[in-house]
Amino acid sequence: DYLASLNSPEKAYKGVTGATYFDENGDCLKPAFVKTIKNGKWLSAEKQMTD
């Protein structure tokens, strides 16, 4: 399984948001940010979800 093989920084998928890889539980090890568009501009959402 391709996604299961992305299990370390060395084997990560390198995309526009940086390196993406998963731990042994299948959790992605990078933060997610919520953005909104207002008047044609990207803005950080007022509230961000954190652990």
C-alpha cells in the first residue's frame, strides 16, 4: 500500500505543503491550517483546531 510506505521523513511525499508522512497509527505528522477567502484574499480562519 503506497500510503503505508510513507512512514518516515526520508520516504515522505514532497508536495506544496511540505513533506507528508504517517506514523504507525496512520496519523499524518504535520499541522493543518484552516483558511477562508474574503474579498478575494486568503485569510487564516479566526479559530484554528489544535490538540
